[in-house]
Amino acid sequence: MVKATPRLPGHGASGGNLARMIRVDHAGEYGAVQIYRGQLAVLGHTACGDTIKHMEAQEQAHLQKFDALVAEHGVRPTVLSPVWSVAGYALGAVTALLGEKVAMACTAAVEEVIDEHYASQVAALAQDGAEHAEFKSTIEAFREDEIAHRETAIEHGAEDAPGYQVLSEAIKTGCRLAIRLSERF
């Protein structure tokens, strides 16, 4: 007899899992806005400032959509928002202080994890048929923006940052932990 693998929170959109998806995505977009704000505080006046401003504006639009979804579905936002505010801003500012390429390495790492996360959600939503088609469409559109942000970061030298592999893995690990925590709390 083969045991079925239990579905983790945030995978599959039925019942409370849709609320978990909205909660974690809201938290992620909030954190992304904070990362870009931290980067802008340091690099906003530099050659890459307009690029960071553009990405921050897209993340702000994503956050506004999730603000609306939180209200529409009566979802409780994560209690960890104050932590993500400080951590996101600090991550953005510190990586920017280490240079444009390090800031872009941060962006590339974060966006890679978000791409994977959104892809997982799209697959789970596809199993639900048309029930959550509008939400799935939103996630797919936002995923395209996140992929573009990662590509932009790579074009701006992310992979040339000192210690890129170690930095990237550390940031991705932190992002995956933040996702798990935000799904639950």
C-alpha cells in the first residue's frame, strides 16, 4: 500500500489553502517592496536607480492586488509583516551598500525563489479547474514580472558579484524559510 504524500499548506487552493496562498503571496510582495526600497535608499541616485524604481513599482502594483485579495477573501495577513518589513529593507540596503552587482545578486536570488513558488501555485491551481481561474491568471502574470526582474538583475551583473553562489544560496534559503513561515503564521 502506497501512502499519499500530504499536501503542504499553500499547495492546492481548496478551502483554507487559498487563504494560505493569498497570505504568503501578500507577505512576499510586501517583502519585495521593502527590499527594493532598501536598495533605492542606497542606489536610487545611481545608474541602476531607474531600473530598481521600475521593479519596485511593479512589486507595489502586485502588493496592491494582494491587498485587495486579502480584503475580498477575508484573509488574515501574516503576523510576521513587521519582521518582513525590517528584514526586507535591511536585505535590500545591505546588499546595495555592498555594490550594484551584489544588490542585483540579491534580486536574482529572491526572484528565482518567487518564480519557483508561483510556478508551484499555478500547478496546484490548475488541479482545481476553473474554480480559481482569475487568481491563477493573476499569479501567472506576476510570475512573468518576477522572471523579468531576475533576467534584468542578471543583465546588470548579478552573477559577477563577489561570492555570488554563496550569497545567492543564503538569500534563497532565507526566502524559502520566509515562505514557509508566512504560509502558517
